[in-house]
Amino acid sequence: MIAAIPLKQQKVGTVLGVLAVVLVMVMIVALSIGQVTIPVKDIVMIMLYKAGLTAQEPDAVLETVLWSIRLPRIIMTVLIGAALAISGAAMQGLFRNPLVEPGLIGVSSGAALAVVAFVVFGIALIGNSVFGTSVMMPVAAFVGGFVATMLVMKIGQQLGKTNIAVLILGGVAINALAGALMGLVIFYADENQLRMFTFWTLGDLGGATWQKVLITAPVLLLSSVWMLTYQFPLNAIAIGEAEAFHMGVDVERVKKSIVFFSALAVGVSVSLAGIIGFIGLVVPHLVRVIFRADNRLVLPASLLGGPILLLLSDLLARTLVAPTELPIGVVTALIGAPFFIFLLIRANHRNEFNTR
């Protein structure tokens, strides 16, 4: 295991700077590699041409692949990776448990259920306009994720405090209930809608368009940046809720805000790409293993690390079985599930599940 590095012995800015450079490099590789390989010099030329900084026209095929297909996909992947990772980091800090992630407490399944119900029943009410669908699907996803999360939190409340073990079990129950209700909705779905269910259950980043990016980017950026501002309150809550209260932290307001923006970020992410698991679990925990559980570093590092992991996963999904591609949720589950099992085994050996 990698030894933890005390936060005072390294500069947060340096760590974040390195992660930012790695993110840019991974983005360039992701833009370049695919069924059509685009050399880096052509990427630069196309970007300059689109910015109006050069009159030299690039190759038409490479321009179409880069600008219309690959670039919106990469940007959407970065936004979703950041939203999922910082949501996981914030919820782990809030509940003081490294095993908590948005999908585990019902956000993803609740959002997916709402979107699936909207696809089957809602589109018939508002019409199948592209703009209406692009706006209402994120709204439905947020409402579904938020309602599911509030139910789980209500189940986990014990004498005014959150019981983590009960909360996780409640999340399992809500996930099972959402899955059953999705199965019920499938009974009323046609063949085209059944294909969309596969999209929601396995995850897919292939549907990225500039329209989707422009509509949802402000919401994902707002929710991610807002959660980034809770570094001090989460550090205080890590000591204890009573101690945090005496330090001037409105604990209940922090809880509600983080749950709200996590549900918003994850819900919109699900509306764009379906259920992508384990990003919110793996990335924050890796940061804590390498450094320390200090949210001054965990939150911003997760914001940068999430896109890196999701971009690499998407790159694998696009290239391992080319010319077809694997569902992104399958790749992240293959990475995250063994890691989650490792966390459970280690927590059990440390007797972290002893609630007495």
C-alpha cells in the first residue's frame, strides 16, 4: 500500500497542478485515438481553424470526427467524471465513511427510474421534440435522484443523527425498489424504448452532442463548484457533528446542500449517459490513500481525478473491441467492483462495521 503523505509536507497547488496536466494529456490522447486516428498536429490545426486563428482548411473528415463527434464526447465525459467524483467525495466526507457513494444510496437508480418513466410516459405528453426532451430529461433525473436520496436519508435517521449502517442498507433497499419499478415500466415499453433501458442500465457516452453539452454543462459546473466550497465544513464534520456545530458550522444546512447538489449532479449525469458506477467511490478513496482525508485536497483532487479515470475508461471502452465499443458502465464496474470488495474486506478487518 502507498504510504500516506501528510498534507503539510506537500503543496496542494502542486498536486492539483500535476493532476490538471495529466487531465489535459489524457484529453489529448482521447481526442487522438479511436476508430479514426487524428494526429495531434491535426487536432491543433482544427482547433485553430475553428477559433479563426488560421485560414488553412484542415482535412474535412478529421474535422467532422473531431468537432462533431469526439470533442463533445470528451467534454461531456470530463463534466460527468468531475460531477460523479466530487459528489462521492462530498458524501463520503459528510457521512464520514469511505464506502458511501451516490449510487449506493439511491441517487443513480432513482434518477434512472425517473428518466425511464419519462421516456415511456412523459414524451407522449410533451411531444418528442429534441429541445423538450433535452430539458425535461435532466429535470426528471434530478427529481428522481433527489427523492430517492431523501428517502434513504430519512431511513438512516436515528434520534436526529444519521446511522451509516442503516443508511447503506436503506440505499440497497431503495435501489432494489427502483429496479423493480423499472421492470414494471418495461412491461409498458415498446421495442425502441427497451433499447433505451439497456442504455440506462449499462451506461453509454456515445450520445454526446453539442446541444446536450451546452444545456447541461452549466448545471454540472454549478453543482460541482458549489460542492467544492464545502472543504472547511466537511473537515469540521469529520471531527464530529457536535464539534462542527460549536465551530460555527450549520450541520443540517450542509447536509441538505450536499445532498441537493449531489442529487443534481448525479441526476443530470444519469440523464446524459445512464448509470456509471464506482467513479464516486474509487477516485476520492485513492486520493485519501495517497494523501490524507483532508477535504482541502480531497475535493479538488477528486474534481480532477474523476475525469481522468472516466476518460481512460471510455478510451478502453472505445478501443478494446473496436470497431464496436463496450458500455462505459461495464468498464467502470470491472474497475470499481473489485476495489469496492477490497474496501469492504479491509473495513471488516478493521472492525469498522461494529456499531456498538
